[in-house]
Amino acid sequence: MSRGKLITFEGIDGSGKTTQIGYLADYLRSFDLDVLLLREPGGTRIGEDIRRILLDMRSHKMTSETELFLFEAARAQLVREVIRPALEKGQWVISDRFHDSSVAYQGYGRGLSIDLVMALNDLAIGETVPDLTILLELSPKALAERLEKRHGEGQGDRIDVESDQFKERVSRGFQTMAQAEPQRFIRIESLDEKERTAELIRQQVRRILL
Ligand code: TYD
């Protein structure tokens, strides 16, 4: 049996990843592929416990270094306990966020050294690098509207309530990373018409992986 593929979705909070992952999973299943959906941090019992600590508002004293280690710990567990065995079995794994999120959020967002974040990523994932990473981007106008809406709602988890400047740094970080690795990343604008965005993603997945 052939090895499965690992596809990761990245983008800032509210870029529409969850909806698009659902569409892509349905599409891949229509080819009789066995699809496994995961989210980071999480996907294992240990990872879900770590997720609670990370997103808990009571963790406001958490340092950036602690935050990075916790994301990497959850990831190291997920890769070994779930992703590698799934790929071996021929499953197609789609993850809502993966190692690039640490570079974007803890590196570009929090200001930790990019090289250091990449070194820890390397320890956590080893050779389990995604076959394809879909970066969902919002137009500047959509991004501004999205930030405005979140302010009105006054909600979100500990990382989601960060400042607009933080989110802009994260967003620019993702762009820089996509430019540096054009063979792995595809950049897709997240449109209001979700079905159109889904079709753009399907076209790229067909071209590259099917
Ligand atoms: P989640 O509720 O999954 O948010 P989203 O639906 O936007 O993906 O929460 C995950 C949060 O953790 C999100 O704000 C991004 C952040 N994050 C990091 O800061 N570093 C990481 O390595 C990962 C995987 C996520």
C-alpha cells in the first residue's frame, strides 16, 4: 500500500480553515481516499491536555518560551502517536495548523528567534514534513473587517485576543514563509464565496497530489 499524504492548513484565526478543511475532506473521500482530520494543538489525549493549558485565559503569566515548548510537545506527540502510523497505513492526513504556526505565532508574532523555532520544529516533526501546505489569506479589507468584528464580540482564546499588531506580524510571517518555500506552500485567498475558495483549493490539490 502506498504511503498517505500530509496536507496542512495555515492562516490567521478566522481565515476560514475549518470550513475549507471540511470541503477538501469531502472531495478527497469522493476518490475513496481514507482521510483523517486533525487539529493542532490537540489530536492526542496528551495534546488535548496541553491545548487546555495553552488556550486557557488563566495562563496569562505564560512566557513565550513556555508557550513554544508546549506547542512543540503537543506536536511531537501527535506526529509519533497519530500522524506517522496513519501515513504508513495509507491515510491522507489533513491538519488544521502544524509546525508553520509556531514559526508564525511564536517566531514572527511573539518575537522568538525564527531559527530557534525552526530547530524545535525539526525535533518535533523530523522527516514528517507536509506534502502540501495551504495558506489561506485574507485581503487587507477582509482582515480589517475580521479584526473589527472580533473587537465587537470581545471573545476568543488567550492567543486569539492578542493585539491587531500581533496578528499583522503573524500574517506577514506566513507570507514570508510561503515565499521562501514555494514548492510546499500554496497561497489561496479566502473569499466570501466559500465554494469558490474550495474550488481553487481542489484545483491545486489535483495538480500537485492526485
Ligand atoms: P484554535 O482554537 O485552534 O484556533 P484556530 O481555529 O484559529 O486555529 O487555537 C489555536 C491557537 O493557537 C491559534 O490562535 C493559533 C495558536 N497557535 C500558535 O500560537 N502556535 C502554534 O504552533 C499553533 C499550532 C497554534
